[in-house]
Amino acid sequence: MDPIKTEVVVVGAGPGGYAAAFYAADLGKKVVLIERDKKLGGVCLNRGCIPSKALLYATHQIVNSRESANRGITFAEPTVDLAKLRTWKEGILAKLSGGVATLAKMRGVTVIAGRGYFEGSNKLRVETENGQQFVEYETAILAVGSLPAMPKAFDLGNPRVMTSTEALEIEDIPENLLVVGGGYIGMEMSTVYAALGSKITLVEAMDSILAGADADLARPVVAHAKKMFKEIRLKAKVTKMATVGKQIKVESEYNGEKLTELYDRVLVSVGRVANSKDLGLENTKVELDDRGFVKVNAQMQTSDPSIYAIGDIAGGILLAHKAHKEARIAVEVITGANSTFDSVTPAVVFTDPELAWCGLTEIEAKEKGVAYEVTKFPWSASGRALTFDRTDGLTKILVAPETGRVLGVGICGAGAGELIAEAVLAMEMGATVDDIALTIHPHPTLSETLMEGADAYHGHATHIFTKKKAA
């Protein structure tokens, strides 16, 4: 079979890969998109962001139905049809994946289903169901993502020990579920299973969950989790796992004691690793760091002039929207623009309540020695938050003392993931705290918490009393 010749080949059809392929095609490039899975969309669409958010929304309805009793509205105890829940979730994934495939066709992007392997800096071998297909290209964009980490000590070959991939299948509702890792994936999946009825024991090796988030913003998440979970163990370590009948025996260390316990299932959520093995990168000039991620510069260029890398495989913050932005940067550089990645990247944890931030956190400001001042607005003073009983939120703004520029924003509360975009836009435009304060926000909305938080910086927020800032 003769090799396919193209200007740009994109390896991996996740949110970074297909965004790169589509943008390159929009700019007039001949593009080939390689994806080893039968469905386009990558981990995010098929085994990550989308299915987890679907399950979080669905199971939150269980919590809502119970909490509505406080408002005088009582429902019968919810029943869960797991088969129907899975079918609903899979329907969403099929619709979105099919949409990506349609968009690829409309743009004239050639899609090849198979596993890509670099034969050299300008040649790719694709293992397909119909044999080998070679692709010769001018430029490649590597977008193969990352994988859930599974330490060897936990890899028993037992389906009862899950990563997030298996957990999202919701095969059953385990009575007792151990979650190893208190990062965003562990917390989100714990929230889903707790709502379904599992007794959750969460084990985190560090002294806090959601490492990297400021303690005051994470506090409402912890408080809510303590109500939903059986137990949260901080500074705890799982040392060994073994199969015992239909359960998993787990040995751990906590509070100076050695514990041996049985669980119906275990979710291992201790981070993600680069998907850089068996790609043939040794046949190129691409360099990897000590964790296996591809080294890139701010223009997404690797050490090989013909190969760019974006998304999780390029390291940094492993987020889909970062991959999408990096896709744009890579394609623009390939087509001759002088683009670099210097954008404000928001982070969102879809727990209950949600937690989102952008720019500097207090933790980072202190570590870097950046001068800052803090202004906050508690959601207990928000009329909109009161109308749906979610006053457990907080909006927080970090301000540069000399200029009033917004250095960072953190929001914890229902819908924080939607609210954070205003803060990102403000920072991208170099806004000051006064710019936010002077912007009319609709009432009653949660967005007002940003305006009133900005007002509070000068001591004149309408719905809370704060001391006036010294001139």
C-alpha cells in the first residue's frame, strides 16, 4: 500500500488532537488524524471529563431529592437502575463522538483508525485492522494524552481494583469502597459513588485533599465530603492489597496504627502518567523528561523540528481546555504565526460544591514571594445562594497592592466551574479589582459574588460589612 502524503498528521484524537486537526484544516492544511480507539474524542470524551460530569449530574439529583425535604417537598427514596444509567451515559458519549467524526468529514480531515508508530521524524506507521498504513508528513502534532497511574503493588489483575476508567462504567454499587487518592478524580468519583449509596473511605497520603487549592476554598468541599463519606483519612498510606474471595484485603498505616480491612472495591486515583511508551519516539529527535512527558517550548515545539506535542503528553497541568489552547498555538506556529502559550488556565474540580480557580493561589503567591492582598465574599450573604440552600460557598480575589490588578481568583460553590470564566477573562484583559467592582452584574445571581468581593476590597460591599481599606 502506497504511503499517504500529508502536510500535517495529528496522532491522537482527544480534545487537543481533534482541535488541532480541525484548526489546521480550517487554515487550509491537508490533515490526517490518527486514533487507535474506534471512537474519536480521546480520554476526555470517552473515559474522563464527559462521563464523569454526566454521572455527577445524575447522582446529584439523588442528593437534591433528599435535601428538598427542608423546603417542604418530600419524595420517595430514589431507586437506581444502573443499566439505564449506563445507557443514558453511553448515549451522550456516542452523540459527542459521532459529532466529532462528522466535523472531521466536513472539514476534509482524513481519519485513520489505528495505532501510530514513528518510523522517523517524517514517517509514521499506523497499525490498522487491515494491516499497516504508512503516512509521510511535513509536520506531526503528538496528542496521545495520559493514562491513570497504577502502582505495581496495587495491580492485582483483579477488576475489583479500579482506575477511573473502570469506575466510570458503574458495574455495581459496592457497599464498601476504598478510594486511594484525594485529588480531583478521587473526590469526584467518591462523590458519585457516595450518592449512589456506597460507604466511602478515602485515603490521602498528604495532609489535605485537593492539593494545590487554598485551604479556605477547599474547606467547604471537605465539610460536604465528611457528611457524604464514611471517613476521610489524611496522612495515611496503603501498603499492600490482596484478593480475598470477592473482596480486596487492604493493609494501611494511619495515625501510627497498622490496619487490615476488607473492601468490596478499591478505586486507585493517584495521578496520571504520560502515554509515551511504544510510540517509536526513539526514532525521532523528541526528548522526554524524567517522568516520560515530552519536552516542549512555549510554542509547543519538541526537540524535533518536525514534531510538536500538545495536551497531557506535553506535561504541565493535565486539563482538556489546556490541550485545546495548545492545539491552537501549535497550528498557528506551524502556519507561520508568532504564537506562544502564555494564557491564564483555569482549574475546576466538579465536587459538591464545585471548586475553581485561575491565576495565582495564595499558596503559590507565598511560595513565589509575590505581594498580594485578599478580598472575599461569603455566599452566606448571597441572596441567590440562599434561594437554593447553597450558602457554603466563597469567592476570593487576590489583588496586587500597588496596582489593583487581579492576580488570581478562587471560587468554591455550586456552579463555580461556570463562574470562573469571568475571572479568566478579567485576568487575560489585565483587569483591576475596580474593573470588576464597576461592572454591573445581574441580580440575583451568583456572579454578584465577584462584584461584591471586589467591592469588599475597598470596604463598601453592599451585603457584608468590612473595614474600609486604608488610603
